[in-house]
Amino acid sequence: MALNSTQKLIKSHLISGEMIPGTEIALRIDQTLTQDATGTMVMLELEAMGLDTAKTEASAQYVDHNLIQSDSKNADDHLFLQSASQRFGLYFSRPGNGVSHPVHMQRLAKPGKTLLGSDSHTCANGCMGMLAMGAGGLDVALAIAGEPFYLRMPKVWGVKLTGELQEWVSAKDVILELLRRHDVKGGIGRVIEYYGPGVDTLSAMDRHVIANMGAELGATGTVFPSDGEIKRFLKRQDREDDWVELIADEGATYDIYEEINLAEVVPLVAKPSSPGNVVPVTEIAGTPIYQSYIGSSANPGYADFAIAAEIVKDKKIADGVSFDINPTSRQMLTDLLTEGHIASFIQAGGRLHQAGCNGCIGMGQAPATGRNSLRTTPRNFPGRSGTVEDSVYLCGPETAAASVLSGVITDPRTLGLRAPKVRAIKNPTVDLNLLDAPLPVEEARKVIMHKGPNIASIPIMDEMPDNLQVPILLKMGDNISTDGILAGGSRVLPFRSNLPEISKFAFEMIDKTYYERGMESVKYGGHAIMAGFNYGQGSSREHAALAPRYLGLRVALVKDFARIHWQNLVNFGILPLTFVNESDYNRLKQGDILGLSNLRSKIQEGNEFDIKIEGTDQFIRVKHTLTERQVDIMLKGGMINWVKSQQQPM
């Protein structure tokens, strides 16, 4: 049977289950990736499991999010992560070395392997012919401990690329085109696999850009072939021996087909406040901007910066505009310095920041109130920039650079300039110091983990009650993101290792009274929340499930869930339910009390049951999609309790 690349990756790592879309499968995980906003909790989970040493081929802990050290919290946690990496046998990337995804691509990514990361943009490394997926931290902790990763077998969405990109158009416009066609739910339950002659025209970093924002479509992952271009990339990183070919068999088929003619793609922009709100730049040209921002995991390559530097070279940016340059790895920054591109940015009026996620996650570079920010980042969810009333547009580096010169959103094709050509560096920097190697096991066992005063242990979770009467504390609409549930940024993320403190920020953008009302609900058995479609889109941060659980959340009733957040709810014992009849959403209001009786037996006996609206004679029909294994996890109150009950040696 002819297989596509995704099927080859899954088949070679399949531990249990069948490759039938929608059924549960278990995969062996070769590599893991954690970053500091999620990794602190992962390290605490590994400690709670009693792990001796990582069981994966390679696991890496990156410090790229919480780089602002306005007090001791982030610095203390960096020391904790370094010591935990040493203790458990992980690679460690220090602050300033760069964003996890491009650094992992440069130093550790291997074609033909699986990668699981506690960051939703882990899918970026699908550019290397890997099955790279984002997940909640607890799932990643289990993978580090040698456990399989469970998921629903995805459909494979084959996107055939033909033609070649025009001048002034880049890889970011390709993924924005797919978002324009399908919005933020288009990839749910799918792996996107790119194939066709157009792939040959894209560099490894171009593919990274496209794969990265598969997360914005809700996709399980993105897969590109491992071909001659990937071999060239690895050779330039002194890692040619890590290359293996991975291409679809002749005659391979896909569950869904799509085609993009690269020659027809035009400069695009995602308007506030969704990555799926995409229009041609020409439609909003002339819109004033306060900020133009270049960098992030969505445009991390040398060429992404170099082409912008060439556009602004020997020119001055418009008055009143902040031009923020956010390098994505120390290795790449060195090359930009060597080639003179950083000088072009600085002389034009740019502001150079350290290599890291920075403003993408709300760590600095927040825009002014009521002003527009134009960014090459992957997301523009409300408030993600660090400014509550933000107005963020997403674009490629060509549009960002053209616009900073004029002070308004500008189609780069209208500049009247010759399109810059960026040549490949003959001898790119290979920085072997981006990662500290794991210690030998015997030496690692002697390491004492550094725990600052901001680290708090994970509280014990109780089992699922058989009967619940829970008020609906929040009724929300569609596309609620994890940024809306629990914000990132410099105010919130320093408390990532302190659950009682970080829970004070839960749902604050939606309802500032939620924390107090949630804490009160704990005394009476907890509460429920309601939402519409695509609940929990965006970041993989498990704190968006863990903090509400700490505040008494027992049931999430929505029209449908985003994949990673759904799994995080299960992992922490929050029952994820959907409406059998979506119109029932309109029958419920905030403050209604839901009665769930004989709950433990009901979720074991079938996938559908009734919930009573207390104080009335009305019932709502709901359903769950838990497997037998997940039902057992739910009954025990979450994954940590379930793992302990299995009594498996770690």
C-alpha cells in the first residue's frame, strides 16, 4: 500500500491502535521540547513521578519566554529549570540563546522522528520531515518518562504546492492564504502534509514558517518531506549524518485534497483579532501603525530578517513608529551581525531586542493603547500583546518593513523599489553552545534542584464525584483562546510555577470577578463554564486548565473544543462535554445550576446523557468523546492520580 509521509511517520511509531481516522492511537515519542512558561510545571511533574532519567532519544528545555527579569521570579525559575534539566538528563538552552523552535531545528531535529512539545508551535519542526506536535505539559512529562502519547488518529490533509512565489511575497503569505480559506478551525483533527513541485522552491526555513502556523488552523501537526533541501540544511549545520529521506510513496493518497499555486499568492494580512481574519494587504493599505515588529517563531529565519534589513537599508523609518527587531536565535543573530544587516536596522531607527519570544507572548514591546501594531508573529488574540485593548495585525517581513517606512500598512509591491535579493551565507555560524548537553546519569543523580520561593507544589486533585450541582459561572462565545482563559505576558507568566498565584489571573479578560466567585464555588462542590465553538484555541499552556481546576471548575460545556486544551482538561479531571443539540446553548444562561447525577456510571455506560437545569423540569442532552482509558483518568480525578494508580516504575 502506498503511504504518504504522515502515514509513514505514524506507522513507524505506532504502539497501539489502528490508523483509522478518529480512533485512538498511541505513539512512541523520540524527542521532547519544553519552554520555560510551561516547562517549570513539567519538571515538577517529573519530580512527582519520581523519574530517574529521561527515556527519550533527546529532550530539551529552552528558556525563551520569561526573559524579563524585573524581580527574582524569572531568574530563580531559570536556575530551577537548569538544575532540573541536569537532574533528569535533558539538554538545556540558556536565556538569550533563542526561541525553542528554530534552535531545536538547528541543533536537534531529525527527519523521521516524532517530537512532542509543551508549546503549540512545536509543529514548526514538521518542516524537517518530523511528526511534531504540541501538547499539554503533563503529556510531555509522560513522554519524557517513556510513556506513549495518545491521540485520535488524524486525517491527512494533502496540500499540493505548485508554481513559485512572486517577488515581495514570502512563506508567511502562504500560510495566511490557507487561513484565509479555512479560518482557525480548518485543520482540527488533521495533519497538514505539503507535497508537489512547489515544495522544491521553498527553503527549510520557509517550510518552518508555514509549519509553525499550522497551529493557528488547529491542526494536529504539519509535515513536509525530508528531501534534498533538508539534507542541505543539515549539512550547513554540520549535521548531515542526521539526514534520512522521507517522501510520500508514488501513488500515495490523502483524506482531503487542496492545491495552492504559489505564483498566485499575494501579500496578505490577518486583521485584529484572529489569525483567520485574513485579507489582501491592498484591502487595508493606508491604515496607520504605531509599531512594526519583525521576528518570532513564525518568521525566525536569516532571510526573514535579511530581506527586511535590505528594504530599510539607508532609509529612515516613519516618525512616531516603533520598529522592533526580535532575533530568534543567537546563531542567526551572529550571521545578521556579520553580514551588516543589524547595522541596517539600527541606522534606520530599529530597536534591537534579545533573542527570544519577547513581544510575541507579551514579554515587552506592548503597543500603545488604541494604536495599531503590525507583527510577523503567529497570533493576534485579544490582549496577547500585553495591551488589553490591543489592535494587532499579522503579516510577512516584506509587508512589515515596507510599512515601517511609510507609517501605514503598505503593500510592498507599491514601494517603487527593486525587490531585494538575499544571498545564502557561504559559511553560516554553527553555534554548538546553544545547548548544554545532558549530564551522565550517575552525575545527574547527585544534582539538587534549585527551588526559589515562587515554586509551589501541585495540589492533590480529588476524584470525580458521582453527583454534581454546579452553577455556570461564565457563558462565553466562540473562539475563546487560552490567552483569554489565562493570559501570558510579563504580569502573569512569572507565576507559572505557583498555581495559587497564577490562578488569580484566570478569565480576567472576560470577567474580573471569576477568581473570587470560583474560590467561593470550591466550598460548594465547584462550578461549570459554557462556551461556543473552538473553545481553548491557541497556546498549549496547561495552566489554562489547571488554574480554573484549582478554582473549582468541574465541567466545561461547549459546542466544540480545540484539541490540546481538550486534552489538558481531561488531564486535570475537568469533564469536557459538548451539546448534542447546539441550539441548547441558547437555553442556558450564566447563573443556571446544572445537575449531573450518577455521573460516574453515566460516562462509563455511554457517550450521551442528560443534565438537569435545576429549579426547572428541563434537561440538556450532552455527550463526551472520552476513550475507555480517558474515562478511567477522569474518574480518578486526572492524569497524575491515574499514573500513581498504575504503579508503573518511572
